Amino acid sequence: MTRDEIAGCPAWVASFADLRKDHRYYEILEDTLRERVEYRYFAIIDRAGCLHAVQPFFLLDQDVLEGLGAEWQPLLARIRRFVPGFLRMRTLMVGCFAGEGHLAGSSTVPSGKIAEILCSEIVTLARSCRAQLIVLKEFPARYRPVLDCFVRRGFARAPSMPMTALNIEHDDFDAYMQNALPRSARWQLRKKFKATDGEAIALTVTDDARDAVDEIYPLYLQVFDRSKFRFEKLTADYLRRLGSDMKDKVRFFIWRRGGKVIAFSLCMVEGDSLFWEYVGLDYGVALDLHLYYYTIREHDELGDRQRLQVASKHGSQLRTEIPDAA
């Protein structure tokens, strides 16, 4: 189905409601990240035609050689001048275009049943979409038991880039370094943090950065352009929509020096966890000031200050999830 066909459906509105990336996030992706991607939805219906669950998927022409280093790109470019589709495959990916995948579920159809239905139907559906490859994109390991039906059908598991968790159950960042890091790592970090001693760097945290998007988006592009591994490329409208549509689950951390934005991070809230999704840095000063490490310390210290407030509401502690490839 298309988004217009599921619009307003209670099963879609309830999809992933307990996750940071709920149905609103998928709609934002479809509206703002459209280059080379077709967004679709599998509808799980009963014999009476009642829709019980919605499982997002998307279609794209996957470059099988996308992970090769820059030294191979000139050769590939020459080949594709004559064979544009060389080692590109039309791919059906179940999950989220910008994030990990999750199985839909509802009060009437559990996620395990969703997996069985998808497993039995997905090859036929992929052929109807002219897809040559089927991928269940970045599903966390906890789904392995319910997704085992795909393995029995001939699918193979492949590792993807994992999230890493930073435990911030410490009084402050100095206590974290003392208790969790070896002496050599503490020395390296203290040496890096000296670069910002005496610097007037101000941090603001907001759930809506629309007024600052023109300043923060170029910093995101600086990080994206320097990265050896490139995944989805965000747009300025993506950042604006998150601030306007998902204030309850989005936090923008913005650092300024002398009134100029020099770094930002986009985080999302899920229960008592803060997920660090994307980062932007001004490389005119980022390397000299070691801003990447500086922003990690600020996230940690802010989390420690907020932990008691979170604990008083939820009886649990805040942790920060940091992509290890950031």
C-alpha cells in the first residue's frame, strides 16, 4: 500500500508508538528524503479486509560496491559510463530508511505472527515490485528468534554497524574517566579537553531547531562529506520537520562560540534513553578544539544532571547511546 492508503488508519498511527521513531518519523522520511527511494507499506489484513498492522518497507537501486574505498571509484565510474547498471540491484528493504528496523505488531497480531506472514509472502511481493534482492535492514539481535523463519527459508544473516552504549551512572565525567577508563585514555582525554579551557562555548538544548537549521545543516554536511562510510544523506527539511512534528522525542544540542554555531547533535528520546543520531561539526575549529570529544562530555554531564529527574518519573536511569562509527 501507499501512505495515502494507510493515512488515518489506527493500526498505522499506533505503529512503533513505544519507540523513538514512531509512525511520524516514517512520514517525515517519506516527505524529506526522497532521492532514489520509493516508500511503501505492507498491510496485514484479515479475511474481512480489516487492517491490523502496517510494516514499512522501501525500494531502491542498491549499489553493491558502495562500501569500496575511494581508490576504486574512478574505475567504477569509467565502467558505469558504458554500463550504468553495473552491480546495482533493485532492492526491497523491510525496515526504516534512516534507522534500525523493527517489526510492526498490534494487540491482535503479535510481531512473531507478522514475521511469519512476511516470510511466506515477501518473495512474491518482491517480484511484483521487480526487486532482485530482499533485505531486512538493521534489525536488532533481539528479533533473531522471531526472524528465524526467514533463515529456514534461505535468508542469511549479515552483521551491520551496531550501536554502542555509554554507561553514565557516575557523579560527573571526571568520575566516569576515573572509574571506567584506563590511565592512558584518561591522559589522552584530559589533553584534548585542555584545548577548550578558557573558551566561551555555550550549549543550548531545544526540541525545535527550525530557527537554527540554516546554521547547523552545513555542519552536518561537513561531517557527511568527510566520512568514509556514507549512508542516508539528510536534508534541511528533515531537520525542520523533526522540530515541528516530533518535539516530544527530539532534542537538538547546539554549541556556539562567539554567537556562531560550531557544533550540534541530533538526539532522540526513547523511554529513559537518549540516542545520539547525527552530529555536525565546524571543521574550521573542530580539530583544534577536539569538539567531538567535547560534545561527548557535554552529553554525559547533561545526562548525569537529568538522571535524577528521569529516575523520579520512571524509576530508572538515563543512558546515552552513541553510534561507534560517529
